[in-house]
Amino acid sequence: MTKISIIILIGVPFLLLFGRKRKWNTDQLKKTIAVGFTIIGLIGFAFSATNEFRLLFYSFVVTPVFIMIDNLFRNLSIKKHNRDLNLWLNYSDDVYGIFAPMTSSKFKTTDVFFSITLLILIVGLAFIGVVLFGKEDLYSRLIN
């Protein structure tokens, strides 16, 4: 169960992040994922009895949060630069080569800031979930 939680918790947001300019990554798909994962996560979290299941359903709730922040950054970039956010990360669709992010003039400061913030968001939310639900007594102490 924990492996599935980690795949959903980290894998799905990374897949959406690095595939943001691919044909399959449409707004309709993001809306469907956000609504479906939110419903599954909230209902499952409400009825889960163990922290292992709480971590699983927490991972379902993290993906819609990531999608909302990603859409916010995308809209801010469109307002400010009249274009979609250029992802300032190696192996993204916007980077061609190892040192391209450092030498390219197509990246603005906001692109760098938003890209790093999205990475920190993915890792930070995963870390919070593991800390909260990794130990039974921590979650119990917080809710009691």
C-alpha cells in the first residue's frame, strides 16, 4: 500500500509537471483528475482507520492541490509574459541540453521561481504526508 501511495504522491505530480506541454496533458484531463482524486481522497480519508490508508488518501488529495498551483502559475505567466510558463528544469519540454537552462534567454526570473516552487511543492507535500502519517502516535496526538 505504501508503494502505491508514494507513486500517487510523487509520481502523478511529476508526470503532470514534466508533461505539461504534451498533447495528452489537456485541461479536461487535469479537471477530471482533480475532481476524481479529490472525491476519492476526501471520502477515503474520512473513513480510513489506519495511517497507511490515510497516507494513500492524502496522496490523492495532493495531486489536485498541485494542479491548482500549477494552473495559478500558468495564468500568472500568461498575464505577465503573454505565454505559458517555461519550465526551467532539465528533461522538460522547454530545455534542450544539460546547460540550456543557465544559458538560455527564453527563461525569465518568474519561470525560474515558478519552476523551483513547483518542485518544492511536490517534495514538501510528500514530506508532510510521510511525517504526518508515518507514525501512528503523531497523527493521534495532533487530532486529540
